[in-house]
Amino acid sequence: HPVVRRVVGLVLFASLLGMNFQTLVPAYARLVLGLSATGYGGLLSSVGFGALGAALVMAFTGRPKPGRLLLGVLSLSLAHLGLFLPYAFLAPFFLALGGFGMISVLINANTLVQLSVPDRIRGRVMAVYSLVMLGTGPLGAYLTGLLFELLGGRLAALVLGGAVLMVGLYQLRSWPKEPSPPA
């Protein structure tokens, strides 16, 4: 199914390159922004606030649409690109945007996949989806840490944000023209 392939592929890249804030934020807070443990906690809570906002928005916006999924990916990209900026006071905003993007991607992707496949194979398809979503996270955490170590925090955020942006723009341009499944 073309929509399922696109969604799973998008989740693969988003999870690999864009959803590793737990790896990026501790080192970013200490080494780039010079924050203490309290500052780190504040930054990480920004991710949670953004995620909560996304969950509330998704709960009240009706049926899932591929555009919302792609908007989540672009939010992840902008969050990383924003961390490249040298202004510490903007970091909570961009991390909240990242939390919003992360939950937007996960909610919309999960719903689109489940509604796009027949009942008889839904369990198998969701197993593959779950493997991609959860299995690429640890590899992405390693990649994020490696980039941070090799390039520094700001440049690593720029590379990750640019990569997620390229994947999102490619998907936006080449998304199959099918109606969204009913909710």
C-alpha cells in the first residue's frame, strides 16, 4: 500500500534523525548553553510541553491527514535548525516545537497506518511499523551522539535538522494522491 510505505519510511527517518532530544539536550545544555542540571530539566520539560500541546491539538482536529504528518516532520526539522542559533533564550521554544513535531508525527503516522490496512493484516503491519519506530531510535541516538562529538552541538543540530528537512520536503513533493482514510 503506497501510503503505508510512505508513512513507515517517513517514521524511519524521523525516528533516526529527528526524535533524539533525550540524547541531544543533556550535552547541548551543558556544553553549548552552559546550563546546570536545573537548566537541563527546564529544557527537557519544554519538549514535554510541546508534546502535550500536540496531543491536545490532535485530539480536537479530527481525522488524520498526510499534511499533518508532514507538518510534524517539518516541525522536527525546524526544532533542530533552531538549536543551531546561538541564542540560549530561544532553545526552550525550539525544543517545545520539537516535542510538538514528535507527537504529531507519531499520532498521525500510527493512525494513518492503522486506518489504511485491512483488519486481517493490521497486526502484522503494526508490528513492522513498531519495529521501525522503536528500532531506529537507539541507532539514531548513537548517530546523534556521534555527530555531536564530531561536529559540536550547534553544527550537529544543523546537520540533523537539514537531513530531516530534506526528507520532509521530498515526501511532501512525492506523496501519493489518495484520499485520507475516514476516522
